[in-house]
Amino acid sequence: MRFGVVRFPGTNCEQDAVHALRTMGFGAEYVWHQDSDLSGFDAVVLPGGFSYGDYLRSGAIARFSPVMSEVVRFAERGNPVIGICNGFQVLTEAHLLPGALIRNKNLKFLCQTVHLSVQDSVCQWLDAPKGTTFAIPISHHDGNYVCSPEDYQALCEGSQIVLRYCEPDGHIAPDSAPNGSFENIAGICNATGNVFGLMPHPERVVDGVSGSTQGRAFFEAIAQRFN
């Protein structure tokens, strides 16, 4: 399995992603944002950071980078694409996923470990039973997911809500999302499940340095599916 990890000006988590993927035994190479060739890659990662300094709004300028036209075509062919943190924001700006990410409810940058509850979804990136919980770090200022009532209904009907913020025991409380995310949504996918966006950083809990390897589950399922 060979992953292409896209670098935009301002990306700062691409090295984390490449390290995590290589730690798991996968091939991983950087893709510059001005490139338009994804041939040879089995999956694409849009990592976290502050693409173009988050000017205008997060992901709004990165969406027009040359590489994104090819990422859209790559995804439309059914190939796997994951957007983590800023990458999730770019996916919404590129209309590969519905909704938007706005400022956290307290208008403060959040850097902490959160708990996530797996939902029953069509996502191809995660193969864990509904109700499984993960403890994964977040690091964002604009992670408050919002969408229209129509988009939310479509997400529910299409089983496209992959993760919700929850309490340590797995219970989902009204305010489990520290960023105020609508309906505690932490991650969603497209209708076919090959495009996955999430605010938490699973690549940071892969090698065990932090005492956890729970992030491996977010990459192993897609490798097993496409190999």
C-alpha cells in the first residue's frame, strides 16, 4: 500500500503522517501541492496544519491548489482519500464532503486528547464495531463542524457519520464535543465511504511513543481493503 501525503504551504503534520505510515510498514511519499500526478499511489492523505496560513478561512485557498483537481478525480474513481484536521477542512472546501469547519465554540485553540465513539457507517477507512471508543488527540482552532439540516439528514440516511465525540465511558453527552461540533460530529465520509474527513489526529498515536497505538486502526482497514 503506497500513500501520497500532500504538502501545502503551511502544512505541519505531513512528517507525522509519513512517519506513522512507514512505522506500520506502508510506503509513504510527499506530494507537493503544485503537482498534479497521483499515479503510483493507492491512497492520498491530506494532513493537518494551516494551509496558506488559513487566510480567508481554513482550507479555502488550498482547495484551488493544482493537486486538488487530481485529488477530486482520484476520489471520484473510488480511490481512498483521508483528510485529517486541516485536511478535513480542505475536503469540505473542495466539496468532497458536506458541511464546514468553523471556530471552536470557546474561540480558543484546543490541544488535548478526546474520546471518540464509532458509529455505524459506510466508511472504508475504519473497520471497528459500532460503539467502539478511541482516545485520540486533537489540535485545532477551527474544528467546530456545522452543516445544513438537509446535509445532516443525508449524512444520517447514508450512514456517513463515522465518529462522534463522547465521554470516556462511551456515553455521548450533549456537550461531549469540546469544540462545539454539531451533534458531536468528529468525522464523516462520502456516500461511497472512500473519502473520510476527521478532526482528531490518529497519526499521532501509531508508534507507541505516547503510550498508545490506537491510531493504527484508522489506516490498517483501508490497507486490508485495497490490497
